[in-house]
Amino acid sequence: MIGGALVVGAAAFVALALAMLGRVAAGPTVQDRVLAVNAAGTVTVVVIALAAAAFDEPGFVDVALAYALLNFLLSIGLAKVLVGRGGPL
């Protein structure tokens, strides 16, 4: 019963992530696009964690943590590139 609710919640987060990817394509500034990619990555981590709870697979939590670390490093790398390029970050 609870597993089904977690899957429905994960599906709702996926729908929100798809909406955020629309902002990546149409963002007026580079900063908007970077924030949208970061938010979509965070939602991906939440979806993986919900899947871990729904399907009772503790190994998925390790994948979610690794993906969160990669998402963080991507954000730091993009910020460094934008600042080095003279961007307004």
C-alpha cells in the first residue's frame, strides 16, 4: 500500500523534473539554465530514494548518494567556468 503511494509520488516528481527541463531549453539566462539543471538533478536523487523505499532496495540509496555527489560537483564546475569566463555569478 505504501509502496504504491511512493511510486505515485515519484511519478509526480518526474513530471516536475520534465517541466524544469523546459526551463533549461527556454531559460533567458545561463544562470536560469544552471539552476534548472541542478534542480532536475536534485529531483532525480529524490526519485531514486523514493524508488529505494518503494521497492525495498537499499542499494538504490547508494546510487542516489553517488548521483547527488555528481550533481554537486557539476554545479561547482559550472559556477567555476562561468566565473572564469567573466559571468555574473
